[in-house]
Amino acid sequence: MGKVTATAERTIDAPVERVRELVADYAETRPKLLTEHYRDYEVSEGGVGAGTKASWKLQATSKRVRDVAATVTEPSPGTFVETDANSSMVTTWTVTASGERSLVRIETSWDGAGGIGGFFEKTFAPGGLKRIYDGVLGKLAEIV
């Protein structure tokens, strides 16, 4: 079993403060960012930044659905870490200044399966998740 990591990033044409505010808003903004791969999204505590608890189903492939129960922390300004209570999955959103614009990076890692299944997971899952995140970041760019 090895660590599997998927990453996507995009430069958003807006000031870093505005983009951080939108990314931290799990109650109003986040549902607008989700692609068709997400369903049953719900905020159960908080709603903005650290302390937020949210859940959703992520349909990564036609056969693979992950039930996510995330708790959000903000270890530093502009870094939002979603830790899944149902698995080893951790997703980190990082929003940094890039001149007058913002660079948004989403990175998810988890403990992969062993054996041949683990080989295929490590080979194909990062690309699939990156495509999903590219869609999410595209929606963020539109909202800004």
C-alpha cells in the first residue's frame, strides 16, 4: 500500500483575499463549485473555514463512490485542509497570491490499495481526480 496523490491548480483572475473568502465558504460558494461528480453535499457544522464539517458523495468513476465526512482546519491563512473521517483521504486547498491574481491548488492524498488493484489505483486515480478538480477550479474562475 502506497500513498496516492492527485493535484490540480489554476490561476484565478482575482485578488487573493477574495479567492480565499470564496474557497473558505463551504455553505454558499462550495455547492456552486461542485461538478456532476458530487452529490448529497451537506454542511453539518460551521460553514466558513476552520471548524466546518461537511459531507458528500464523490462519484470518481461509474463504479467508485466515496462517502466523505470532512472536517476543515486552516493551519495557515489560505490553506484549508479537509480530513475525511471515513478514510485516510486528506484534501488541501491552498490559495496564494500570484501578483494581482491568485493561484489555487487542490491536492488530495490517501493510502492506496495493495497488489494489482493498488497499481491501477496509483496509475489512473490521480488523473481522474485531476479532471474532476479542473472542473471545480473552472467553476471557481467563473464565480469570481
